[in-house]
Amino acid sequence: MIKRIVCLWILLLFSSGSGASDYDSTYVSVTVVGSGDDVILINGLASSPEVWAETVEQLQSSYRVHLFSIKGFAGTQAASSTPEVYLEALRDEVLNYIQVAQLDSPVLIGHSMGGLVSLMVGSASPDAVSKIIVVDALPFYSLLFNAEATSAQVTPFALGLEQLLLVMSPAQYEVHVRKAASIMVKSPERIETIIHWANTTDRAVYAQLVGEVMTYDGRVLLDRITAPIQVLYAYDQSMPITAEQLASLYQTTYSGAETVELIQVDDAYHFIMWDQPDAFHAHLESAL
């Protein structure tokens, strides 16, 4: 009962539109909870920091947790300006926050797009972070569909999808996000949460970042990262790939990293923290 009350409190505190934040900048706001060594949590595309509710509950007694909320996602107001490269703007926001908040080598934990942003931060300023934990993300997303893909090859499709997302009717967009959500998490309730977040995300911000995530090849950044990298990636037997093939893809893609540990989490889809919370939090406890 107490655990449920704590989770509810965390969800209310970090829910969209709550206005509760300790730092506010152009493209992000940050809420700080707990005390101890610093851990930064960065959610994925069109997600809310609510995705980390149970993680915050686990960490806040021993760590000072910094939850990033990306403006325009999940019911929040989008920024008034649009950066040329949104991913790089988010990278710079994280780096600026670390400096302004005077954080001493925090750990970065990023899910999906947040994982890519974390790698970008570690590459741009290697001494700024002590460890990077990537949750179900490759440094080049499109390799999931074509192991030989290049940014140049993917760009025409990505630009077309970006434009399509902008002109979809609400009904068409609902079909799109529902189809995507159904392969991201197993729980029907959580599927509806993802759909709600997507439907309340600024469409222009979402479309631009979809295109960027598809075309951004972060493999060239890996050899510049000196902090240890741990990658938790999901596998389920229902996926159209064998466990061995997926492991090989991750090993090959992250081969340029100086120090990397790859950990497969079974019976999970993209939102590992929801599908396998016990395993996820055990891995975090071990990593931290």
C-alpha cells in the first residue's frame, strides 16, 4: 500500500503540466528529487518523465535524481523556437544543465532517444559524466531495419515520413501511434499511456525528431566517449529476429566504444522498465 502511494505521489509530481520544476530552459525543464550522487534521467521520443516513476522511487533514497522533461512532449508546451538539429540542441541543454547545476560527473540514464542524447553528451564532453546507461537504443536507429543502412540511404524515407506525420488527420495519427505502441510495451494499460503521450505531443516537434533519430548515425561518436557505457536491450521471442542476431547487431554497432557492457533483458519490449521492472532495477542497482 505504501509503495502504491509513493508511486502515485511521484506520478503526480512529474505529470505533464504540473509546473513543478527546479530548472527551466529553452527546450527542457528539470525536476530534482532525492539526495546523494547525481543521476540524470532522460526519456525517449514523445514520452513523459513519468516513465521513470518506479525508477525514481528506487533511486531517490540514495541518489539525487534529475528528471529531464523535453518541452513539447506529452502535453507540455513546445518551445517557441525550433533548432536546426533538435538532437544537438537537447545535447547542449544537458551539458548546460550539468554546468549550471554544478554536477560532479553524474551518471546519465537514457531511454530510446534519451539514450542517443546521452551518448552525444558523453562524446561532446567526455569528462562531464561518469557513466552512461542506455536503455534499448542503438547509436543509429535505422540499423534495426537494415544492418547496412547509411544516413544518406535513409534520409529520403525519413523526410517523407516527417512530412507525412505533419499532414496526418487525428484519426490517421491515432492509428499510427497505436500500431507503434503495441510493439513497445506488453501491458494494455501502458499501451494506452504511450498513445496518450503521443497524442498530446506537439506534432511538429515529434515529426522533426522522428526524422533526426532515423538519420543520425552516432557510431562515429563512440570512440570519443571515455565513460563506461552499459546498454540494456530488450528481447522477446515474438520479435522477427533471433536473440543471436540481435546480440550480434548490438555488438557490432557498439564495437567502437572504448568500454561497453551489453545486457540482454528477456521477455521485454522497448519499455524495459515497464515490462521487466524487477530485472531493470536490479541492473541499475548493480550498475550504480
